[in-house]
Amino acid sequence: MLFALYAILLLGGMYLVGASFASPMLQGLIFIAGVLCISAAVAVPVVTQHRDAGWQRSHRD
């Protein structure tokens, strides 16, 4: 499930960055939205790993 979210955010962000150069208006806004999508795609595995590691630390015997 998280892989699908990661893939959608990454590919969607790359599309938005590319589309921003061909857009006749609001180029900056589309570019920033693309960069934010790519940043969110990178953050998904980091946050998930951090959350999983915290769960393991709190439930050790």
C-alpha cells in the first residue's frame, strides 16, 4: 500500500515539474507543487521506518 502511495507521489511530482515548463501560466505554482510531491514521496519511507522502529523499541520484553 505504501509503495503505491510512494510511486503515485513520485511520478505525479515528476509529471508536475515537467508540465510546469510547458504551462502558459502559473508555472511557479505548478513547479512548487511538483517539488512538494517529490519531497512527500521521499518522506513516506523515512516516516514509516521511523514509526516502525519506535513501535519495536516500545514493545520489547
